[in-house]
Amino acid sequence: MSILDNFEQWKDFLGDRLEAAQQGGMTQEVINELAYRIGDYLSAEVEPKNAEERLLKALWDAGSEEEQKVLAQLMVKLVQNEGTTH
């Protein structure tokens, strides 16, 4: 089973990668840019595996580049906030 099959596992995976990036000294600006690039890649190349991913893809595809960057930043914020509640 892929981490993309379950949205909670996907968020946990992103949270782990985010924590590693922060511990490695990446700035929030760099993390946000990487999140945007990953979102762009996933939207173009990866078929959504669940309802949450289909929604994110639909939002991504409907948005301008600036809106896509905001969506990427919100995903980063989501996994950051969830990491503080565990």
C-alpha cells in the first residue's frame, strides 16, 4: 500500500519530511517553494488516490500560480499544526 492511498498517512509522511527539513536548517521560504514544486508535480503526474487528493487536485487546477503557492503553504501549515498536537 502506498502512502498516497491514505490521506492521514500522507500527512504524516509530509510532517516527517517537514520536520527533517527544518532540523536540516531549511528556511520557511525554501520549504514553501519546495511544497509548491511538489504540488505542481503531483498535480501533473500523479493520479489522486482518494477523495482528499482529488479535492486538492481540483483546487490546484482551478487556481492561479499565486493561489497554488498559497495552497502549498496551507498544506505545510496543516502538517506543521498537526505535528504539534501529537
